[in-house]
Amino acid sequence: MADWSLIRTQLETWVENRTGLPTHWNERPQGWINEDPGYVILRIISRRSVGHDSLDYVVDDTAPAGQEIQITQNGTRQFTLQAQVRTWRHTDDFDALNYTSLLRDSLCLPQASKAIFDVAKIDFATVVSEVQVNNTRDGVGEMIDGRDLSIANIDILFNAYSSIDDTPTGYVETINDLEFYDVDNPVPPIWTGDIEVT
């Protein structure tokens, strides 16, 4: 299956590298967050499967009897990474929307992004949305510590690879009354008998 712990670690690393801001997972315990110039709250939402999973069969003749066949279920999963940037700076180069743009504009970079995603076996699919969060009270944004926050969200759709092995198994099939014969002289058969095929 997809390694969600590794996925979270790699995505957190990527967001911190691209924005320079500290990150926190929304679902994880955390204390009071009040970092300057801001921080990013991460969530993984909307997990789903894509299409039908497939079964792959691999036969290993060197495995112990009854364990020669390994069956693996493989499939594609999708999830959305939601990054909410909160900053106390409101200039164009440092507001929250600037930081979400840094993420959006680097998603395809081979070293800065793709190499990090590859470790977790995920791949960028598309940007679902990037929006500045509306003000909450009469033109004043959310306030923390007596300061207005600039807030922006970016939702990024990722593909993840899932692969999980079943318990190894084996089989024995008996073919009854098998005959070997000479093509030119089919009667009588050269050999008649039962064989077991694994």
C-alpha cells in the first residue's frame, strides 16, 4: 500500500524547501503556532482509488513448496494535498498567495520537486485550486496575536502507487492419462501416465 508516513515526510520537506516556512500537519497534535513571518498548515484530503487494481502473479521455482506463487495487488491512488499558508506580511512578495505560488510554480522541477516526490512513490497530477481566503470580518482578516493574517490555500492533486503482497501460495495440478507417442507411429503410445504440474 502507499506509505503514508513517508508521503507526509516528503511533502513536508518539499513545502518547507520551496517556501522557507515551517509546516504543521493539521491532524497532528501541536501547540500554539505563532511563527514569524508565517507558517503552513498541511492536510491530506480526498483519498480515492483510480480505476481497478490489477493482480500480478510471479512464480519463483526456488521458493519452498506451496509458496512458489506470489500474488501482488497493484493500483493507483489519488489524494489532494491542501496547504494553507498564513503570514503576517501583506506585501505582494511576502503575502500568503506569494507562497502558494512558489509551490505551484515549482511542481515540475526535476530536482527541487520530482526527486522528493519519487522517494515517496507519488507524482504531481494537477493544481486543483489556488485561492486567497476571503476576509472574515468587515475587511479585516483573521487575527492572531493582535495582527491580521494573510491566508491562502493551494490544493494539489497527486497520484500514489499502491502495491501489497498476498500470502505466497502454490498449487499442484494432476494431468491424468497423458500420452506420449511417435508422430509417425502413434499406436501404441510410447508412455501413458499421470503427471503433477506445479
